[in-house]
Amino acid sequence: MEQEKNLEYYMNLNWTLIEGTDLDFNGNPYYYVEIKEIPSFTFCAKTKEKALANYKSQLKLMLTLMLEDDEHIIEPGEEIEDDIDWESICP
């Protein structure tokens, strides 16, 4: 029996996190978490601990919207298209 791919299913996947630091417009450092499979996802916080502790709340909102819009959600391990056609995504 195939598992239903609902919000709970997607929230429990082993997403590929890309973590890093950068500076805001005032030169203050911040920490970010991106998800490789969802190129438009980024969560920022003042510390690494806060970013890692809180990115899932934003991920939940994003996945909810993607499911409501019946968007294809790329799962970890699924081949990702390297050349995203941003013009078709962002009018």
C-alpha cells in the first residue's frame, strides 16, 4: 500500500539542508538554512541554533501552500533540474 503524501509525510522527509552565514544590510551577521530540493526556501535567524530550531515552521507553511496549489514537490533523492527557468516561475 502506497503512503499518502500529505503534509505529515513531507515534513518527515530527510531534506537536504544548506546552511551558511551572511551579513544583513547593516553589516550584522545572520545564519540561514536553505533546502536543496525547494530552491525558493530560505529561513534566516540571528544564530545557527535558532535557524535550525525554527526553520521547520516556515517549511510547514510553504509545504501547505504547495500542496494546496497541487505543486510537484521534489523529494530528497529525486533528480533536481539544474537549470530552473525562473522566467516561467516568476512572471
